[in-house]
Amino acid sequence: MEWIIIIFLFWLGAATGSFLNVAIYRLPRGGSVLFPARSFCPACGRTIRAWDNIPLLSWLILRGRCRDCGVRISPRYLLVEAGGAGIFVGLYVAYFLFDVRRGTGSILTDWPMYTAHVSLLCGLLVCSIVDAKFFIIPLEVMWVCAGIGIVAAGVDPHPFLLQVAVAPEWVAASLAAGVGLGISHLLVRWGYLVPSFIDAVEPPLAPEPRPGAPDGATVAPSRDATAGTQVAFGPEHGVAPRREILREVAYLAPAALLAGATVVVLRRWEGGMAVWGGLFDFVAHPLLGPRMAAVGAAVFGLLVGGLCVWAVRILGTLAFNKEAMGMGDVHLLAAVGAVTGWFIPTVTFFVAPFLGLLWAMFLWIFRRQRELPYGPWLAGATLIVLLFHDAFASRLAPLVEAIQFLVGQ
């Protein structure tokens, strides 16, 4: 039975990897992952035949070349399909055969959690590849992952209750903060708030020396649209970063005010707290209670994950007068929190710099200059913390208990 499930998940993962390749190619170029529905060769534009679009096998049979024009197809397509298969099978083996996460049952009962975690890892794979090449994170991918995480928590709350519990008042504060963010979004659309860094422009490139020409001869600079550029804005981009980041503080103000007011009201209004807290009572509400707790933990995790990066972005920009972190990283870690709760994105935020440091050491040792944005390190750290969650949780238990005591849980 296990082998049947593994084989099925392997091919399902490989097929998903084929779809991920479509997203990796189209999203950074402004395309849609749904239209056109059929895949096509980027070189000649011809639609790929169904028998030439079999995951893993077609690339190997065609020896990595288009059947029509003969142009070489990047090995990335094969690797991403293999990565999708590895994610589906690897997570199944880790969760349901090796029990790396205590408390999980079987895939037949905990499939919503498995689906959410697989979706998250696939989304992180897409964002890591796109970010590494284009220095952007496709936000819609992370939005979909976050939505799947919240829905999955409501469908089957049991495995999500294995996360660190969140007090009802903080769930209410999270929902209030969500309303505040919605208000800020409307204020931006209506023109009362101005998005940050919208006036930033790329500085002109210095002239490039012309190979083989006399000393001093140059040619006009060129930008390779597929090579990726650094998008950390500073004064050289025609903006004042400290002033721009204050616009983001204003954007967050309604969320902070509503969240704080909600906590104050519930703590002082005993009747309101009794009614709200009663909705989380597993005994009085055996169906609603667990779902309120699980969905609340997902929403709280979304906000904590996003704020981990957003706070550093704001404080770092104010300190160094240069954009610190990217908004794509904010959305990435927010999605991690929506799927896994607040603990994993918090630990991930502190693990990711060590992965970046290892890469920097590699570059220094081998004297290479290829830099990577922060998104892939956040993705890699998420995978590590997800798989070794129980080990992190046991070692950090005193810290978690201290935090719960401070917030009054």
C-alpha cells in the first residue's frame, strides 16, 4: 500500500513540477499561468505536443531539445519536475513513515495539512528560482499558498492544533489587524496613502569598455532583462529611503491601532471576552472550537511571519538610509506563517542568515561573485525548520513559554 501511494505521489509531484515550470517562466515576464493553457517552446513558439510534455520522460527522450526547432531546453525543467516529485514523496515519507512531526496520523486523515505544506514548499521553490534570477518574488504565488493554509486549517484543524497555541484575544487582534490592512489598502486605492518607492528609477549605467578598441573607447551600456538586477533602493535611485519607509509605517498604523484597541477592549470587557473566548471552547463547541483555534493560529502566524521581515525592513531602512529587505520577503514569510503558525516563520527568520553566511563563505573561498537575494535563504530555512520542527520546539520551549507569559496567554 505504501509503495502505491509513493508512486502515485511521485508522478503527481512530477506533474506539479511541470506546472511550476510554467509559473517560473511566465510570471516574471508578466504572463498568466492559465492562458495559454498549452505549453509552448520559448524559442519557436510552437505548442508542445502532449506526448512531448510527459514529466521527466519527455525531456530525457528528446535529450533536452525542442522537437520542432532543435533549440536546447534548459535542464532546469527536468530539475524542477524532479524537485516537485521529491517534495511530494519526501514530505509524505517524513511525516507519515518516519514521523518527524509528532502527532501526525495518516495521509488519509491529515491530507489537508499535507496539501498545505506541499503547496507551500512548491511555492517556495518557484519563488526561489524566480528571485535568484530576476531579484523579484511573484507575490501571487505566496498569496495562493497563504490561502490554502488558512482553508486547510478550517477543513481539518487537528494537525494544526499541534502548533503553539494562540490565545483568543490575540486571534481577535489578528483579525482586527487584517481589517486595518484592508482599510489601508483602500486608502491607497483612493489616493489618501501613497505607496513607498513608487518614484524610484534605475540609475544610469556607466559606459562599458569596447573590447579590442583603443584605450578609452566605450559603448552604450546595456541591461540584460533576464539577468536580474538589485532592487534595494537608495538615494542613487532618486528617492529618500527614510521618508519612503515612513509611508509604510503610515500604512501599518490602522492595523496596529485596531489590533491594540481590540486587545484592550477584550481585557477590560469581561462579558465580551467571555462570549469571544467561548467560541474557542472545544467542549461547548466541538466543531466550531477547534476550527476557530486552528484558523486563528493561521491568521496570527501570517501576521507574525510578515511582521518579522517588515519590522527589519523599516528599522534597517531608517538606520542605513537604504531599502533593507524586500516586500517580497514580507509576503514570503507571511505565507509560511499562514501555513505553519507563528513558531516556524519566527525560527526561520533567525536560521536564514546562517545559510546566507555559508554561501558568502563559499563565494569568498572560491572567489566567485554570484550573489543571491534573501528569498532563497528564507525558503531553505523554512524547509529545515519544517522538517526539524520538534527538535527546535523542544529546545526553544522555555523561550516560547516566556513569550506566552508576557502576552498573557
